[in-house]
Amino acid sequence: MELIITEKNNAARRIAEILSDGGASTTQRNGVNVYEWGATRCVGLSGHVVGVDFPEEYADWRDVEPVELIDADIVKSPTQQNIVTTLRQLAREADEAVIATDYDREGELIGKEAYELIREETDVPVKRVRFSSITEREVKNAFAEPDDIDFDLAAAGEARQIIDLVWGAALTRFLSLSARQLGEDFISVGRVQSPTLKLIVDREREIQAFDPEDYWELFADLTKDGDTFEAQYFYDDDGSEAERVWDEDDATEAYERLREATSAEITTVRRRTRTDNPPAPFNTTAFISAAGSLGYSAQRAMSIAEELYTTGYITYPRTDNTVYPDDLDPEELLDEFVATREFGEDAESLLDVEEIEATEGDDETTDHPPIHPTGEVPDRGALDEDEWEVYELVVRRFFATVAEPATWEHLRVVAEAKDCKLKATGKRLLEAGYHAVYPYSSASESFLPAVEEGEHLDVTDVELEAKQTQPPRRYGQSRLIQKMEDLGLGTKATRHNTIEKLYDRGYIESDPPRPTAIAEAVVEAAEEFADRVVSDDMTAQLEADMSAIASGEATLDDVTQESREMLERVFEELRESREDIGDHLQESLKADRRLGPCPQSDHDLLIRQSRQGSYFVGCDGYPDCQYTLPLPSSGEPLVLEETCEEHGLNHVKMLAGRDTFVHGCPQCKADEADDTEDEVIGVCPDCGEDHGGELAIKKLRSGSRLVGCTRYPDCDYSLPLPRRGDIEVTDEYCDEHDLPELVVHSGDDPWELGCPICNFKEYQARQAVDDLEDLDGVGPATAERLENAGVDAPQDLHDVDPDVLATEIQGVSAGQIRDWQSQVPEVDTDSDDDPDDDAESEGESEDLIDGASAADERAESD
């Protein structure tokens, strides 16, 4: 029996389909899909199924000094036991094995891990096949000419694993223990992560230190025969044309002169033609940048690209190459698109060109070609919206690289009025070239009327604009990845993951990424006490060393030992400053949670988290001062820059995915609730008949509103109400529940909420999530991938680990899975559900509904 091992299940299914000519069947062993045809078995791993770690005796952070980890042994153990067991069973049955994992450093290491598991069971021949796209031609060619495992390349990947483990674990433990920050909120440090974070922090420092300068710009409208265009004032500044006027008096004087002018004489008219060359083929960094302009994060873009690769639609997305290989025939590939509705017309237009010559970038490598479509074109319905958008981007980038250059005509006009010079430029697209097939590039034109030198045009308006110089912009994700590449931080396969980890750890927020206070504190502590932790030179050197392993110029043992010695020197710097580092980090941790002065002490109020996981506002002087304020029960709080004028407290925003809302000043919300009387509207359906309970409209100190029983806490019956808007209790009553119908006045149109019981029942029915495709962002293709991974129904998502499931499903991130989990209600759904989206569907403002319950009120008051 021949055993084929791929990197993931999707790749196994695709390769089995190709090699069996569609005749493979699927069985399961230990919950793992095995594809069978004839005497062949094909199984997919889940990335790394074997991980590196320290021995068990190093597991307890409190019992082991972090420095001990530097020289600790490294052990390997299964991380996906069911897959490892299945691979072992199949290996014992095999006569030969073929490793068909991705062809890069990480893929080679995953293949070596599989090889070692096979070798523990049998000594059958093991071959290696490599391909850059999972298409019929490439896969069959690769299997026809198998090679051997590149153990040097795999060793480079293993060195990265070991070095990252030792550096990350030792430094993470040291800083976390120093700051007494354990549990889920530990302080994470990493060999690539920390220098990358320093890049972001350094840029933020530049922004904060920036001192703006005032300047002025002048514009005049010039008109000819009813056609008006804008011209800008400029002056000679030591031989160069300057538009910014740095002296206000000079700007005002020029403005007054132009205001007196009734006409301007055209002194120069210059026309020129410019060639606009097509872009180079996509490498990983350029692809992430282009996808970023469409709104995709680096992580999301790569996840989608990996899925498109696995299904055979594009080539391998991790590549530095920007030169197509000699065996790529552009005409042959274009032919594959001629019959398609979406690309046929453009493909035909490109084939009409007499000679097709592809563009080339500066980087040429031999492992993988640039990212391009394979010619196996999917039906649009086979991909979800995001996948299609990214696929079209890749197709059209290929089209652009084999298209003709564009040609522009540029027109520059200079005029003079009252000794003031004015200039205007226009441009017109003469030959669209690659712009006709690549709409992602700018092809906007600007109009100027035909004018001649010596003509006089009317001056119809003059404007003087006061401006300030602007600080440098934050790095967008694609720009940050480019910067990491320039500095040698990480690899094409890991850079986007590094940024995702910084988000996950709470070190950066927003997009473009902005560092949090704890991020700045970690970087400051490292700079002051051990600058090698955030040094890009050190990390780049280690990356170079790992490349040397891959080329056979260094060994795994030499490089890992050098890394350990480097880390020893770092700890020598850290050891004497442990207490100072801890104090610095602890104070900075509070900065992200500090709201303002406590009204009952000389301390500050901070956002705190209870043992049950809920958030509240408490005094930093606890236990001497026990002043608290409640926060809403849903979402994670974020401190905003806006401050309450009355209480001096920062406003709070509750991050709850699509239900995110601004809570405002916690003290104002609590005071407002204290001053609001409950409004009784009817009999409680749970206890009214037996105990006389009544339903009343209540305002909670957390800012939420609800209809709840007046006998609370003896009766905790409650229904959610809108967070915003005035609630009108009408004279119309519900026939079924004998409760008045409610109207919410928020915005221009009132929302007729109706009977609160009926409204909530209708909401629960609308929110029911019965099928996977009921979840936001899950289409037929994604639903199929989830089912293949064992998630057959929405409720199954509650039983999965998002980080583990994301490794099994290409094109899906752990963050997406967590969002889907939040959309699936628990089986015993109660009134804590938040029908916020229904408010929007009814034409109301965002965050109209809040799903607090009466039980929350007691918790918030504790």
C-alpha cells in the first residue's frame, strides 16, 4: 500500500481527487478522514501534529526560575493525538510513503515530523514530492518525479521552533512574574514579536513628538468660456517651486493681490506624454498590500489565499519571487479564461496583442513562482464573496503583468496675475493599457480646458487656506509587513501571523495598528534594561543563521546554541532590574484601564474584572476604598479619550463585535439610574397571580434598561429594552399579555416596539441559528469545510477550540470562529440576548437594544 501524507485535510482531498481521477472514497480512522483508491491511502495532517516543549518539571511558572529554561531540554510530543495515531496505523500497513506537504521551510519541517513518525513504525521507502499549485498537471508531474526530503531545510524550521520557544517562554515568564501578571493576562514576549512591536511603538512616539508647523496655501479659480479650473499659487524658493507659504503676512499679502486681479495671463503651456508600466507579479508582500487596499487584514488575506491554493485555483501564496518561470506560457494561461463570463472579454483583448511579454520584479527565487492563477477557474458560486474577491485580484494582477503599458498625456499650465504665479495640471489617459484589466490601480483623469500662451483668463474666486504640517502616518498592516521584510524580521510565512498575535495579546488595536499602554511599557522596559529583546539586528541575524542551516552552511545545534548564549547575556542585563521592571509594567498595565479620580479617595478609578469574568469600575485604593460602579454585562470595555466634564472620568466603549456600543461616563449612567423612578406597566406573568408582582420599566446603574418584576430578587422575570431613545407607554394593549404597547423615539422615525413580551419572542425566533449558513460570513463553501472538520451544526461550535479548528480549516481564522461562537446562543437562552441588530433592521440607530436582565442589576450593585 502507498501512503500519501499532505499538510492539511483539504489538500489530501484535492490530491486524492486528482490522482484517483475522481474515484477516491472517504473513510474515517480515529475521526480523521482517509482517502482511498486502489492500493493508495491519502491522509491530511493539521499543520504541525508534533510540538516542541519543555519537560513536565518546567511547567509550573512559580517553581521554575525563567533563566533555567535557557538550557532546559526540548521534548517533542503529539499535539493532535488522533492524527498521529492514524498516521502510525497507516504507516504499519504501508509498503512505501510519499510526503506531499507544502514546499517551504515550515512545510518541510511538517514533512520531516511525519517522516519521523513513520520511521518509528517501519523502514519503508519515503519519498518527497513538491509542487507550487495543486492542479492536475503539477500534482501528476510531481508524483511522477519524486525527490528526497530536504533535511537541511527542515532543520532550519526546527531551529526556529526551538529558538522561538526558548526566547518566548523565558522572557514571557520573567516579565509576567516580575509584574505579577499571570493567568490569561500574562505579558507575552517573542523573538520576532517584540522587535515588530518596537517598530509600531517607535512610530507612535514620532507621532506624539511631532510639533506641527503652520503654513498657508492659496488657490484661484480660472475661467475660460464658462469652463473653470483651480490653479495653485507658487513662488520660487531657491530654484524650486514652493506652494506652502510659511509666513502669514506673506500669505495674506499674496492673497490680497490675487483678490484684486480680474484676469490672469497664461505664460506657459507644456504637454508631455508619459508611459505607465504595468506592475510586477505578486509576491507575498505585494499581495498582502493589494488585498489590504480591499479591506483585508494580512491574516485574512493569507488565509483566503491558502484556501484558494489548496483548492487548486492559485499557486502557492508564500513566495518572494517576482519573476515568472520560463515554463509559464502566458498565452496558454490566458486561453483558460476566454470562455469565462467574468474574465473572457479581457482575456481575449490581451490575446489580441501581437507579442505578450510579462513584467518582472527585482526578486527571482527558485522555490515557488509569483502568485498567479493556475488556469483551473472556479464557478463563482463555488466561492464565497471574500474568496471570489481575492481570487479576482490574483487573476487581474496576472492579466496586468502581461498587458501593455498605459499612456498618459500630462498638461501643465502656468499663469500670472498681479505678479503672482499660479499653476495647474491635468492628465488624460490616451491608452488604457493594463488599467483596462486591473481596476485596482488609479486611472483617474483631471480636466483642464485647451489654453494657449498669451491668453487671458478670468479670475473668478480666490481662497486662502490655513493648514498645519501633519505627523507621520501609522504603519498599515501591509506597510508594516514591508518594513519587517526590509529589516529581516520573520519570514514571508510568519509575518502576518506575528501581527495577528500582537492583536490577540492586546498589544495593538485599531487598523492601522496603534500600540496600547502595556505595549509601550514592554518596549520601554526592554529598551532600558535589555535592548536586545527588541533589537531587529539580533532577530535578523538569527533569521540569517536559519537560512544558513537551510543551505547547509550551518547546523541546527550551532545556531540554537548561539541563540541560547545570546539569551544568557540578555538575562544578565535583566536580573538586577527585576523589581524595577515589575513596578514599571504594573503601573503601565493600569494606564489602559484608568478612568479618572475616585470621588471618595485620592486614588483613581480603574476598570477591573471580577472572579466571574464580568467587568466593573473600582478604586485603585482598594481595600481601603471600596467605591465601585457597574458596567454593562455584555462586551469588553475600552477606555476612550473623551472625558466627562462633570466627573472627569474617561468614557467607556463596550466591544461586543457587531453589537459594540459607547457606554459613556459610568458615573453619569449610575446617577441617572438612581434618579429614575420605575414605571409600572402591568402584571408579572410569572408571579403576579400568586404574589402580586408587577412589571415595571427599570433603568439600571449600568446604563441598561429592561422590563422587570417589582418583586426582584424573589422574582427575576425580565425582558430587554432599547438602550437609547425615549420610551412612550401607549394606551394600546396587547390582547394576549394585557401589557401596553411601547414606542421608542430615537431618530426621525419612532419605532413601534409593541408588547415587550411579544417583541422579545419575535426576536428570539429571528435570532434562531439552525444551520451553519445562518452565521454571518458562512456560505456554502465555508459550511462544507466546517462540516469536514466535524462541525455539523452551529451548536457544535461551542465544543471547539478556535485556535485548533483554525489550523484544520484553511481560509478561516481563530477570530472568525470566535465571532461565530458568539452568534450561537446557549441552549437555555434567556433574556441576556441582545437583539441589537433587529433594531437596525427596523430602521433604528445602532446599539438601540441592550440585553441586560434584572439579575444583572443586583450584580451591578454589589
